[in-house]
Amino acid sequence: MIEVLKTFQIAIKQQGHVLPLLEHINLRANLVCEQKAIQIIIKDGEFFILHDREENQTIPEIRGDLKAMKQLLEGKERLRALERNGQLSISAPLRTTLLLESIFYLTKAQEDFAKII
């Protein structure tokens, strides 16, 4: 999953229409897939990935299998739709969920996957 996240990180930096949405955000979230947690951080217009972190903070969390995470990060499916279908579970306030959904969906990293792979 780290490869998918790194591709998403590259894609988000290339998306001019998404960057204003990130400007004044300070958000941390865990993406949990296959018993591994990867923390994403969005702070002042930047997107960071922290893996191999053992923090027990209470932060928003998205859990699911690799297929669902790829659909989310590639912008192929919306976060709340994946939750409704039972493919992902989300522990975050609605406002945070909507913000994350917007970021993932608007970035549509799948267009960049073909260029990188």
C-alpha cells in the first residue's frame, strides 16, 4: 500500500485544483490495511506519509483491504460509498470524513499511475 500512497502523494502535488483545499488544513489520519497502519498528514498545503509509526493517538482512521484502499486513493470510488458498501470503516467526524473524501476523489491519482508504472 505504501507504493499506492506515494503515487497519490506525487499526484496530489500536481493537482492545482486540489492545492487550495489543503492550504489551511492541519489533519492526521491513519490508513489501516492488512494489519499495517500508515499515517497521512496534511499540514499547510503539504501531504506527508509516516509509516512504521507506533503511536497510540486517537486520530481519524480508515480501515479496509488493499483493493478498497486503492480504489479510494486512485479516486475510483468515494470514501463514504466504500463505507456504505462495507469495504472500508471510518472512525472520524463527518466533517473530517467529507474533507478526506474530497481530497481523495478530487486528486484522481489513477491518471498518474499509468505514467509512473
